[in-house]
Amino acid sequence: MIYQTLLYDLSDNIATITLNRPERMNALSLELLTELAQAVKQSRSDGARALVLTGSGDAFCSGADLVGDGSGMPDDLGALLEEYYFPAVNAIVDLDIPVISAINGPAVGAGLSFALLADIMIMKRSAYLMLAFANIGLVPDAGATWLVAKSVGRAKAMEMALLGEKISAEQALDLGLVTRVADDEALDETVKQIAAKLAKGPSVALGFIRKQVASALNSTLDEVLETEKVNQRAAGRTADFREAVTAFAQKRKPEFKGE
């Protein structure tokens, strides 16, 4: 499929989606949101075993495109979220392969949301995050409220949301908003190495882990134990698990097929 507002690449079982509106710091137009949802779904139908989400140019994503085609924003922003943002968010959430965000520059507003929807967030040292909604008279959306509060706790989430200040890469790492910080020149190679490891991993189990951790954030211990039981039963029946057991007995590294 040919996309107008993003770049899509599949190689070595890794799908890379690059938001591609550099002249607008990859701001989220309605077309981009629609294409993002489509590209995420395509990654799975193409057989990808890992997904990388990043931005072109010097930004990851500056958030919603407030300028658009010049006609202004609609009166009902809730309907806008439901029609365009929810499908893109849910496409990422529903994936059963690991997702990496390569935060190559500012991730602002809903751009921050999409960066944090990943499972592993790798941030360029010169980049920054900003929960900027209050600066334009709006509230956090695209899941930002949940994503940030679950990462940093109530007090810091309130400060970030109310003040709308920049969060440096080092601060983001200390707060638990991102998993790694890479020097600017090392970002691409760091992302490549991690994506390659994930794409060669036991894909079924990794998909279960992705959903299991997300579920655990809002579950009781008893509910988590039940989920672990169900998932472990399924993982234990995969070819990858059988390969791991054989490899262990033969004292070699397993060769996972994602099956």
C-alpha cells in the first residue's frame, strides 16, 4: 500500500513506520492518523515480528495539527478523537508483537501519547517530551492521562499536565517515561539492535507478555494469576517453547521461528 503521510518499510521481520510530515514536525493530520492505523494493521498482516515507530526529520511528533487545511478545528473534539485518534491508538494496543518507539526528536501532546504506547521507548538525548495540552486550553488525550500517570504516579503526572513543561531525555528516563536514552548519533543503531533481537524472539510468548503486563496494571493478583495460567498454557504448546527445551538440552542457543 502507498501512503501519503508516512513511510512504511518491512525488512528482516521488522516493520518500521515513520511519520512523514517533517515540514509540520510530523503533526497529526486526520490523514496521518488514518494511515497510521492502516500501517500498524498492515505490519501484522505482513508477518512482522516487531514494529518500530519513529518520525522523519528532527521531530518524533508535535501533536495534533492545529492548522490543518486552514478551516480550523471542529466544534466537537470528542467526536474527532473517537473517529480518528481511537482507531490509531487501538491498532497499536491490539498488536500481538512488540513495539519500539524511536523518539528522534520532540514528542508533544498526542505525539507523546503515541511514543508512550510502545513497549520499549528509546529516546535521543537531545529530544524532549511535553504534555502540552494545557498550554492550548485542552486536556490530555490519546491515552496520555493513563500512560503518563501509570509511568510517573499521580503527583508528577499532575505537574506535567498542569504546567506543560519540557521533559528532557534524562528526566524522562529517571521518571520511567522511557526505557533508554541514546546519544543522538547512536539512536538508529540502538533501535536496530533491539528490534532485531525482538524479531528473532519467541513471538507468541512476546505477544502474550505485551498484553499480560498491560492487563496487570488494572488487575488484582488473583486476576493476574489466572491470566498467567491461560497464557502459559498457550505458550507452552508453541513450537518455540519446544525448540527452547531442545536447545537447552543440546547446550545451544534456540532458533525461534515465531510459532
